[in-house]
Amino acid sequence: VDQLGNHPLTTSEMQQVIDQVNLCDSPYAINNLINGQQLCIKRDCQEDRNNYGKTVYLKIFDPKEISAGQSRYQIVRQPKFKTKEAMAGDRRGDLMLLINGMPVIHIELKRSKVNVSQACYQLKRYMHEGVFTQGIFSMVQVFVAMTPEETLYFANPGKEDAFQPQYYFHWEDFNNTVVNDWKKVATDLLSIPMAHQLVGFYTIADDKDKTLKVLRSYQYFAVSKISDVVKQTNWDDHKHRGGYIWHTTGSGKTMTSFKSAQLIANSGDADKVVFLLDRIELAVQSLDEYRGFAGETDSIQDTSDTKVLLAKLKSMDKDDRLIVTSIQKMSNVKEGAAISKELIDLIGKKRLVFIIDECHRSVFGEMLISIKHTFPRALLFGFTGTPVFEENAKNEIMTETLFGDMLHKYTIANAIPDGNVLGFDPYRVNTCSDDELRELVAFRQIDLKLKERDPEAEVKKRTTEEYLELIESDDELRSIYDRFMSQLQMPATYTDNGKKVHGIEHYLPKDFYERDEHYLAVAQDIMKGWDRLSKNSKFHAILATKKISEAISYYKLFKEHYPSMNVVAIFDNNIDNSDGGIAREDALIEMLKDYNAKYGMTFQLANYAKYKKDVAKRLAHKKPYIDIEADHSKQIDLLIVVTQMLTGYDSKWVNTLYVDKVMKYVDVIQAFSRTNRLFGDGKPFGVIKWYSYPYTMEQNVNDALEVYVDRPLGVFVDKLEKNLSNINQRFLTIRDIFYSHNIKDFERLPDSREDRNMFAKCFSEMTHLIEAAKLQGFVWEQTLYEFQHGDTYTKVEMEIDEQTYYILLQRYRELFDGTTTSESKDEWEYKIDTYITETGTGTINAEYIDAKFHKFIKNLYTEGPGSELTKSALEELCKTFATLSQQDQHTALIILHDIQSGDLHLDKGKTIYDYIAEYQIKELRKQIMTLSEATGLNTSQLINIMSSDVNEQNLNEFNRFENLKLTLDLQKTCVFLAKITGETIPAFMVIPKTDSVLRKFILDLDARKKILDTWLKDDVTLESDEEQKEEETTVVPIVEEEPEEPALDIDKVKARIDEILSNTLTGVGKYMRRQDEVIDSVFYVLDKKSLEKLDGVGLFIMRAFTNLFVKKATIVDKFVSFNLLVTKFEAYLKKLFFLMRKTEVRPQYEGQDVTWKDVIHAIRPLWSLKYSANEQYKQLYHYLLMVKEWRNNESHISPTASEKEVDAAISIIITMYFFATGSCITDLESAGHDMDARRDCPLYELPENDAVSYSRVAEDGPDDK
């Protein structure tokens, strides 16, 4: 198709074609161009007299012309690709398949035994180099990565960072067996007609996210089977039953059904294709998806009501062929007062195909029968992930009865190994212990037996001891007790002849799992694991409840106890005329108000359906909520439901389901599958937890799997114990590899290819096991794990620690550092794990190093620079710097020095990387200013160049480098060059020489430092070695030892404290001794002997006073001293009390530990502050609350607090020491202590109007524990 008539396209006309290709910015757009079938150009070939100067249309592709019409097929071997960077050179591919001259399928080949991921990596590298982003090669629709043993195919992702292994597919046969033989793949997938159909029929340009998608093999077989049935149908003689597709939930049924509907409609084999769904929110979801999948030539019709639906069904318009509606609306289309028989007959004569999604639902049975009766010629197809079989039919109609034969099957047992859906990690959670439940049931049965013996007797409420006394003297009651305590199982069991024996759970009170205590236990369990399972609220969860009243209870519970959680509830909003209906309406109004306030919406009861749609979209991050990932305030953390959203709803952002109800068969599989949509390596499985009747529910889960899964064990992922054992196993294999090469501490990679292959394989597997284990509770800080198995326990001790993991991570990265030459590229036989090489390194290392950084800061500010904890934390931190570049390591050491010296004040929220970037930006600007002053260069232009991602290739982009040189001051530049080179530069050489120096300054960090050093230092030139030697010996000092403590100057300390108290105690001074007596009293207490365990407090407090007031205190000194004063305050008060009372502070209840509350109660002036109406005492009470908060908070005050804030905090804690002691001077004197002072003021007491009676009660305030 490169000519019109006998006049081929000219070069400029072909360029018009390429220009239109280049206007397409993604494979999505290219697919629309190709399947648009034609494009237009303006003819400029003068020999074509009929069309010269006119717009003509070129036919480029027809999906229906398979090996027919004008379709032409070609194979290109070793196509040559130009890269976007000339210096990178050209590339050669392996194979390309062309249709009508368009390269639509690219095949990358690797030799035998090389992992197929190497071919995928090669394709990704081509994308990085710009091979598939512009020009004719951007038309590639499908990539194929192939070795003789394995083949993967996937849609062109369009961007380098969009290559995701979870969307690489194996080709499988009709029975879902992977086809590995490359010859069969070539025949079944890459030959005509399939290759043509793959591009024309089985790719989808998804408008929702502007991506190109390709059908998986099981989707292809389902679509083709449905198409074949429709094609072969005799419309005047069939029984409605087209068949059904059993594809597991999460496997893309909506896309499969859409392709089926689209191909049937476009083939002309049917007049109308109607897609039927249940419920509004699912209809909206599928309508949006259908419209996203539809091409520019397809129109998807919505039906707002039955009248519109009738019009669409009656219409002869081609655009009305595809209709999406609810089964409820469709079942209302029947002869009656509003719909004439003639209209029904007119529609009934059409060839109608109905495709029913989620066709397992019981509600569909009667409605489908009604539709069949109204339209006897209609053909029905069903899609379901959970068909209704004879085993679980109960009173429902079996799927086969409604739809006929199963056309294709792809179960969850197929999908999990294929990586098309995730497995599950299920947990049975007992909110009461088995023994408690057994005893409860046993006692209830004893009560029933007693009632049976004496029906007139009043039922007594007995204690456990009373029940046991009854049992001792009554053999029949003992038999009942023993049966329920030890003989019966918790769930139901079956005898050898199949008779059902009820378990303990059967005998529980019907409302046992509807108590507030149970709800609270469930909520507490959810919150206990929330951060871990949700990955700090990145993922969302669903809580399924038994009934609406329970959903309301849970909503209010979370709202009251966990207000920071974004919790939303949806359920049926039909309100009845009853007390329950009124309560439900009130709850709905409350929920809508909360939702509107939280998310800025305006929903009301009248448009509750729109509220449910909004919730569905928000939870799935669908339009208009696509970009809410970074804004937690716009997300939903937990959705509470009864039945809605548990079937047919898709959100890859949901990873956990909490179930507080009993489910069976279909409901189990459907609900569990809300969690198993693919997301990426951060979501290795869906987590399921159930709470009500946990043993019965566990049995139901197993029963459901037996019906719906061929291989039930493959559905559940390994538990933590197994994962930890596998981690150890992989690590020991890795360790043996390195040890066999005498490599210590994993400091380098082994040399042999075989060992590198094994290391890569084991490390990749180990990393994914670690990610899964983290979700299950594994943390690096814990090395020993214990697991219970009945009455026995097993232990797993971790062989690998976090530091070793990051060293191995660095070695893994080095496998892919690009040092392998092109000639040896096939020597890699290991799988390239992009999750580890790309996201794992930067994110994991950054978090790890920053965690060590904050640990060091915390120890520095609380323990001081000379403490062993601080030294150890510093050593750990410096070890992590090995993963940084040389420049970053140098900057990081300077930062640590400045923190320790107090020259750098920390800012809230900043990481070590933020400080490194800031320091380097400051340093760069300083260097730029120095060069600009020396040469006259324009500072702004130089900053703009160096702030961009500059390299040799783009240095002169938009002529910026040449423009920069035009700003040089030639006179200054001559002086500059003479200084750094040590020789006079001729005028004609100034610009060329400056060009070379300036390039080095911009592009080479080391050269930049050397250039500036030669300018700033005497007797040094660029050719001198002296500077280089000095550079090599430069060391940034790190303060590790505690500086020598200055001699105590008690007068200086007292003077500074006097300044503080003059400001903080002015309002209460008239109730206390003179200020000098108050100050002396603290030092008296510190110096006085009491108990050995209490006297040590004086050493710490005096050290704090000395560091604060004798020497010039740095910010670090202030933090450390503040920490000492806060942590020793309680011990000091205990010593003060002992000196006054000659006894220790006693706990409120005998046998308990002494608490903060006990100590505050013991010091009456502090205890009394809470009840004072005096403003000055209220201020002191506020101070006491702050001290309590600091004491309870391990981090005390934030290291990012300003120095002014730290000074204020120090003043507060010092004030409380001296207020407490100064107020007790009289008590000390009464105890016989000579305070060397006379009391000139009244005894400490509250003003008369503050006199109240007090009691030792556990009230909120500073006296709480």
C-alpha cells in the first residue's frame, strides 16, 4: 500500500504518512490509527494528474482481510534501529512481522538456556534508547520474547518504566497448558491468520488509562468459542442456551465479554448485542470499562430507563448495536400496558445476543426466564467465576440449566500459577478462646438439662465455681460437661456413615457474635495489623458484616475509637416504617454528612445511588480519583459493607478482606477475590481474616475450594514459618557460593558464570519471600520466631540480617551495571528482576540509611556524643554510606560533623538525602559564584545549565553553551587562565582554552574542584600534583569522644537558674521562701544522702546544670541536658519525698510498681496544682502536664525543635524542680533537715477560695500513669 494506481508515493508523501505516525504519542494512539484502517495525505506527485493537489485516503489495514484482499505479509530479519543518541550507535533486532509494510510484531530471540527475561530486558533497553518511540518502528503493537524453551508476549507498553513482568503472558492451549515449544508458538500465535487477528481483533486500546492491551490465551479461546457459536446458530431453531464461560474473578472477564460482544456486532452475525449486569454500581463500572475498550468506530449505548432501552433495541442504527443495561431493566421489557405486543414482536424478530456478567447470582434465574419468554429467538451467554453446580445449588437454578454447555474454563487454580491473579493468605481469628467457648456452651447445656428436669424452676445465673460444684455431685451433668469441654470438635464433623455431628459453634447463642465486645475485638485486630497489611495506608480494605445494623455499629465504633481512619459504609438504602428503619435512616444521614465533610461532596439521601458510585470509584482510584495515591485525605481506608461490592467489583488497591459473617461456596470465592487483583511486587497476595464462627467459616472455605478449584492447595500462599525457612535456605545457598570463592563479607561477586546465575536466582527468590514475610509479620529486628502447632512449638532463627541483605542487594545490582559487552550479552542466564534492580535499590537503601541516620540523631540528642549507644549508632550509619557515591559519602560526613558541632540545625521531615542535596546545591552555587567572579560568566545561565541533567550530548542544547561563552569578560578570563595553568595565554587562544576548562567544570566534579583549588591557592596549577595529594589526605573529622567536662562553678549555675526562676515563678513567689532559699534547697537535696539507689540522681542533674550553664552550650548539649533533667525528675521527687518522710513512695495498691501518679500524689504541692483556680498555679499545672508528656514520650522533644523551643523546655523542667523543692522546705525542716535558712513567709497552702476536698482517684491529668 505504497502506491496509488501506477504512481508510487513520493518521498514527501511517505513523509506525510510518517508525520501522522509521529503525531501518535503512544501505542494506544497507534492502535487507533491502524484500526482506523486508513489515513489521508495530500497528493504531490505531478504524474498522478487525477489526484495531484488533492487529499486522498490510503487504506493501511483491514482486520477482516486475513490472507485476502490487499493484505500483504512480510518478515524482516535483523532490522537495523537508530537510537536517539548518536553516540550510542545503531542496534539490530532479531525478527519483525510486517502487515502491509507496517512493523506490528517484534520478536526478540535468545539462545537456549538463557532466561527469557533477558529478551524482555533487551526490548526494554531498546525502548530506553528511543527505538520504538518515533518513526515507523513506533507502530509495533506486540512484543514477543522467545527462547527455544519459553515464550512471552505482551502489548507494547510505550514507555521504559511501563514494562511490567505481571503483564508478560505465556501462550497456552485450550486446556490452559503452557506451550513452550517455539515451533508450536510460531504456528499457533505468530502465523497467519492468528498474527493478523492478534493486531486487528485481540488488542484493545483502553481509553481509561491510554494503554494498549492484548488478550491472554484463555481470553482468546473464550471469545473465539462464543463467536463460533453465534456464527453457527440457526436463529429459528435453538434453545436460547449459547453456553457459559467459567473464568475466575480477576482474570479480565469484562474485557473478554467486551471483545466477544464487539466481534459479534462487527461480524454482522447478530443485530443486537446486549450486555446485562446486576445493580447500578456494577453497571456503571462495566459501562465505563466498555467505553474505554471501544474503538473510535464502536459506540457503546447506555440505558437510563426502560423507555430508552426499548428505543435502542428497536433502532436500526449501526451505533445502537452494543447496549449495556441492567438485568432488572431488561426483565421489565415485556408485553403490557406500556409496551405493545407489536413492539415486542418487532424487537423479537431481531437476532439478539445477551451476554450476562456474574451470571451465578440467584436473582438472575427468574429474570432470565422472563427474558427468554419475551424474546424466544434470543441467544444467551453467561460469564461467571463461580458457576452454580449441583453440589451447591440448593434451591438455585444451575448455571448449565440456564446457559447450556461450558464453552471454556479458566479457574483460580490456573490463574494463580500464571500470575494473572494473586493467591490468598487466610487467617482464622478467634475473638474468644476455645476454652471460653466450650465452657460457655457446656454451662448453657447444663442449664437446659436442669430446666428439662424442673420446667417450673427459675433459671439462675451461676458462677463458674457453682457450676463445677453441681457437676461434682451429678454424673449426668458431668457427662454433658465433659462432652462439650473435650469430646466435640469446634466445627461440625461427620461420622463414617455421613451423619452430621454438630460442633461447639452450633450451640453458641445466636447473638454471640453480635455483641459489642466482639465488634471491639474485631476492630482492635484490624487496627493492630493495619500499618503492616495496608503498607501504611497505601492499600485499602473491605469489612463484610452480617447485616445493616452491624455495619452501622462498626461505622460508629471506628468513628469513635479510630477517627484518623477514613472509614466509609454502603448498604441497601431502602427504609421501612419501623424503629429499625428510622435508626437506619438516621445512620445513613450521619454517614452522608461525614462523607460530604471529609471529601467535600454534597450527597443526600435522595441521590444515595450517586454516593455509592462515588465510593466505588474512589476505592478503585478510577476517574476522577486516579491521582489520589499521594493524598491520603482523599482515599478510603476501610469500606464497610453487607453484601454490596463483594461480587463483581474490581479495585487493585484493595488487598485485605475482613469477614465478620458466615459465607458459603459462591460467596466465599467471590468475596475473597476482591483482594486478588494484580498490583505489583508490593502486593504479593490478598489477605483474608474471618471472625464470626471461625471454625465453621474455615470449613466453608475448604468446601468452596473443593467445588471451584481443581488444586485447592495452590490457592493459599505459604505461611510465615515456611517463608522464613525458605529465606534461610536461599541465603545459605548464596553464602556457600561466596564462601567457595573465598569471598569474605560478600565484598564482591564470584567470577564464574554458573555461580553468578545461581546467586541471581536465589537472591531474587529470597527478596520476594522477604516481601511476603514482611506482610505476615517478619521484621529485621526480630531474629527468632516461634510457631505453635497444637501443643508443640517450633522455632525458626534467621540466618540473614538486614545489613547483610543490603550488601547482597548491592552485589545483585552489579550484575546489571552495564559492564557486560555486547559480544557477551547472552552469557547472562539468570532472570532479570526489574523490581529489585530498579525500585528495590534506591527506595530500600534510602529508607535503610535514613533509619540509621535518625537512630544516630536520637542517641546523639538523648545520650550525648560520647555515649556507647551514640558511638555504636554512628558506626552503623557510617557503614551504610558504602552504598553512596564518593561525592555523597564526603558530603554525608561533613553533615555529621556539623550536626555534632551544633552548626547544623535539623528540620522536620528531612532525610539524610535531603541534607546531602542541600549541601551539594550550596556547594555548587558557591563554586559557580567563584568561577563567575573570576571570569565574568553570567551566573544565571551557568546555574541553569548545571541544574539540568547535563551531559556531553546535551551540553549545547538550544545553543546554551555557546551563549554562555559569549558572557565571558576576556580581561578577567586571561588572568584566570594564567593563574590556573601557570602560563600566559595568547589572546587568540583564550576562547578555545576556556571552552575546554568550562566543559570540564560543568561535566566533571573532580575537575571542577581542581580548577577552583588552583585559582584560590597559591603555587598550585592544573599540572601540579601537590593539590591531588592534599585532596587525597583530606579527612572530615567526626567527634566521637565526650569532651572533657568543665569544672563545676556553683555560683555561675545558681546565677543562671536565678534568671530563669525570676521569669517563671514571679506569680507564686509570695507563697514561697525567698528565691535564694528556693535555689539552695535543690542543691541541698542533691547533696544530701538518702538511699543508695536514689542518691545517684544528683550526678546526672549536676552534669546537666554544668553543661547548660558553665560552658557555652551547643544545641546538642541542650538536648542531652534537657533529656537528663526530664528522665531524672521522677527519681529526684522520690528522693525529696524520702528526705521529708523517711520512707519511700508507696504504690496505690500493694504489690504494684510505683507510678508517676503515685509520686505526684506524694508531693502535695504538685498534686494540689490541678485543683487551683489561681492563674499562676494553673500555668505550673500546665508545665507539669508537659513534663509528664515528655517523660512518657521516648523521643522527648523533637530533634527538629528550634533552639528557642529547647531553651523554653529547659526553663520549664528547671522551674518544676525548684517549685517542687522550694514548696517543701518547711516539710524538710520539720523532718529535721537544717536548711540554713529562716522561713519568712506563710506555710505553703492554696488560697482560701481554692480549698477543696481531694480523693485518690484515677483522674486524667498529670497524676495518671
